[in-house]
Amino acid sequence: MEHKEFSEEIFIADFEGDIRSSFSKFGEMPDTYGGLMSTIKINGTNSFLVYGYRGFLTYDFDGNLLSLIKYDDFKVPSESRIAMGFGMEKISDFYLYVNQESRPSETAQYEGHKLLSLFDTEVGKRTPIIGFPENSIFLNGNYFFSASWFPVFTHYDDYIYVAFGSEPKIYVYEANEPFKVKHSISLKLPNYYFGKGSDDPNDFKYIGMVFTSGRIENIKRLGEYFILGYFPGYDALDTEKSFENKSPEEAIHFREKMLKKYPSRLAILDSLGNVLNDFVPDGLEPSSMLLRNGELWMMEIPNEEVEEDYFRLFRVGIKEESI
């Protein structure tokens, strides 16, 4: 299933790439979802769930609206990431997703802020859950730009595994009320550089950390392994260079140079967090990982030189000899 970012046209395709149907539910129409707040989620053999401005909407694969459950309250989301690899995950009769309520602006608000939400799509209820653990770097008293802590998560067996943006840790939570943190797994990723925040929210370097700080972009549990997609961040010298005065042309050149020097990577870890392998996946986007029927899929990095009217998905696996 593809959701085209600008036209918001929805395509239903099989695993051979053949398009079964296509339609739009964006704009002024009786069964519109209003606006997307998450990627689309297949929830049946012939249906999918949309988390939209109007509520939780279920359509069949021909585009017919099957149900609409309105929220018990609605607020315009503070942020949304509509891309492969970022979406809701099913936990029992509920769905887990990021909390899109207003972000804290003062450090005193960090401790009580909830980063995930649990959705009851049958009644339209959204319950914020899971805040920063007491030993998290985000409770060190400094200011952080909200993108620094954007959570990525995965559900496996009886646990929820969460990585909070730039912090090199996996926090393990029980997947039921009250969602207690069981323990954390420290990540010793090679040449990983991440920001520690700033005591001055007006410091221009504070905002610049969005571009220079390492961050965990995706996490999946596949059997006994963790697979992480991550951006390694700039080293100290390049971080300083990023804040030097530059002409527009020099800034573009520097940015292009850094994108080549610090590509996003994949790391394969055992259940204790030991790095078994770490590499740049050839032609694949690490942040796009998703699991479907226990299989791992990734999206091909688009060709920037040639505009194409298609994109490709790859089913990937772990070779024992590679780890």
C-alpha cells in the first residue's frame, strides 16, 4: 500500500507490484479522513485503518468507507511523520503510536511529558503513555529540541522497545498497564555522536543539533536480534564547522559533503545490545524498515538524478555469516 505524499492518492498493490486499486480520500468528500496523522495501517484481509483528523476510519481495498469512529477529543497534532517506517503498531486490541500533543517548552515540563499514545479505535479514545525514564539524558536539566527525542518503537512478545531519538539506549517496557520500564540496553554504536542539550534555549547551536546530532531513526526486533536504523551524527570538528559563517553556496556544498560523509546506517545487535554488525545498506533507506508477517521490508533510496514514476520495496533478511 502506498500513500502518495502530495496528491494523497492511495494505491493498493500486491507483492508483485501490480496495482489492484487506487483512489483518494483527501479533500471535500463525504468519506474524507480530513488530514493524515499517521501512515495507513492494514487491519484486515481487505481493509485498512486511517488515523485522520476526522477520527479513526476504516476503508476496504476498493475505497469504500466501512466505519468512522470520532475522537472523544481532537487537537491538531504538533507534528506528524508520514513515511514508511513510522506508523502505528498493534498491541492486543489497541494501537501504539507517538503522542502528538503539544511539546514541552520548559525543562521542568520534560519529566511529566508522555511520548507515546495508546489508541482504542473502537471508541475513539487516545491515552498518553510512557514518559522519559528517570535516568534518561533528557532529564539532565538541559533544553533539547523536540526532534532530539522523537521516539521510535517496536512491539515484540510482551514488551515495547523504545529508543528516544538521540539517546543511545533501548528502553524495555511491559506491554500492558501501567507500562513499567523493566530495564534499558545501552548501545555502543561505532563513531556515534549525539548532543547533550543546552542550558540556553536561545543558543543557535541548540537548534542546530537537529542536523548534527546522531539519532536512532528506526528499531525492529527480529527473532533474537535488534535491527537499528540510525544517523551517526557529526564529529566535534564538523559540528563546529557547521556553525561557521558561510555563503549560501558554501552552506549547500557543506551540507552535501556531510550527507556523503555521514550516511544513515544499519546496526544488528543481539538481545543484550552487543553490536554484531554495522554498515551502510547499499541503496536502501534505514529509516524505512517495517515488519509485515514477520518479514523485514525496506524502501529503495530514490534516484535523485532521474525522476521515476515508481519506487521499489525489498524484503531483507539476516545472514548468519554476516554477524
